[in-house]
Amino acid sequence: MKNNSNATWSRNAAGPHTASARRPVLALRKVSKAFRSVKALNQIDFDIYPREVVAVVGDNAAGKSVLAKTIAGLYQPDSGQIYWDGLPETIPNPSAAQDMGVASVFQELALCDNLTIMQNMFLGRELARRNVLSEEKMELRARQVLADLGARLPSVHTLVSTLSAGQRQITAIARALLGSPRLLIMDEPTSSLSVAQTAEVLNLIERLRDLGYGVMFISHTLADVQAVADRVVIMRHGRINGEGQMRDTSYEDIIAAITGAPNDLTRAIQRRGALVAPTAA
């Protein structure tokens, strides 16, 4: 049964991952999403593998956040198919995404300043027994998650209002990991952070990869992308306009694909589309 499904989601032979026997934890095939006359996503093919940081870059309104929110269940695609572990899935809402194993940290962190780190981490999913909060269990679990991340935070009983921007970002990431996800979406996690705070968050992203997570990393800061990404996907006008292994991709290649100038990245995408099109027909 699974072998048949795998044949459905596997890339064409021109795809970048066919040399690997690994299977993506998440795969999108020909996914489109429109808002009235605006096509925010247009025939998107997109993979994320375990132990991989995939950077998604592009200009404003390129479709990056719409792609992230579609995976996170905030938007539903108009067409195309989402696969999880090779099997077709629908993600009707954020709760379904979380149950499936997708965790998200968007730019709006939605942390409560008047609550502690631990209370924010468990907000809405508090551990209780006979209607009594299990403070000790929550503290132990919070400490365990932060220790696994190697995160440097004060006591879990510290109010979030006293934390720096970088510490708040780490708190939001730790909260996302409580549900034991396999894929973490991070939308501009280093925006408005200091140099030192940015370095700490980038180290955390590398740690997430080492722990086995697949990470979707959306960023406008190409230096951050080059520092931690294994693979880069460039979006332009709702389409994927380039894709490559980060080690083989230059800053100039990324800028060219963002602006629409032809280069090796964009030509590779065009060749793949030409090869896939007859099969789809």
C-alpha cells in the first residue's frame, strides 16, 4: 500500500532528491492557492526531509508565508495534494497539523507577558490531574525541552515580560516542540534580533536539525540562510523559481532567482517542469 503511494509523490527523475533513498516527511505536489484574482501559490512542488533545514526565500508577496500557513493548516489549498510520510493527507485546520506532527513559530509569537516561561509553553494544554494543575510535571517537561535544545534561559518561572527578544523567540520554539512534532515551520525567526540573539537562534536551528527535525526556515536575511540551511528554495510570484543545495548555491544565484534573472537555479526548475508536464497530462 505504501509503495503505491510513494510512487505518487516521488519527484520526476530530474528532481534534486532522487539520488537519496530517504523519504520526505512532507511533500507538496502541484499545490495552488488563490485569494480572489491573486494566485498566492501556483503549482508548488515542495519537500522537507528529516534532519534537514530548508530555507524558503523570496521578495515580499512571493508566497512564502502562504506556503507556510498552508502547511500549518491555516489555509487550505485549492488544488494539488499534500503528502505526509508518502501518504496523502488533508490539513483542515491548525489542530490537525499539530496532530499530524507540524509545529509552527510565526512572526507574531503570541506570548503572554504576564505569564512565566513555563505557563506560556503549556498555555492551552496544561497538564492536570483531577482538575488540579500538575505544576511539577509541567516544570520537569519544560526543563527537559529547554535542555534538549541547549537553550540558555533563566528559570522557567521567569515572567516573559522580562525576557529579551531572542529569549522570547526561544520560548516560542520550545512551546512548539512540546507536542513532539517532526516538522517545525519558522517564519522570520531572526527578524529584529541583535547579532548575538540571532547567533543563538541560528545555533538553535542547527540543534533542531541534529535532533532529527525537519525545519522550514523562512527568512529575508540571506546571511542567516547561508549559515544554517542545507537546501534553499526561492519563490517568486507564487511559484518556485529556483532550488538548490546550499553548499552549491551562491549569494548571486539566490538574488538572481529572487529577481527573476535566468541562472542555473531557474533553468533547473524549468527543465524539471518540462519533464514532469507530459506525465501530468
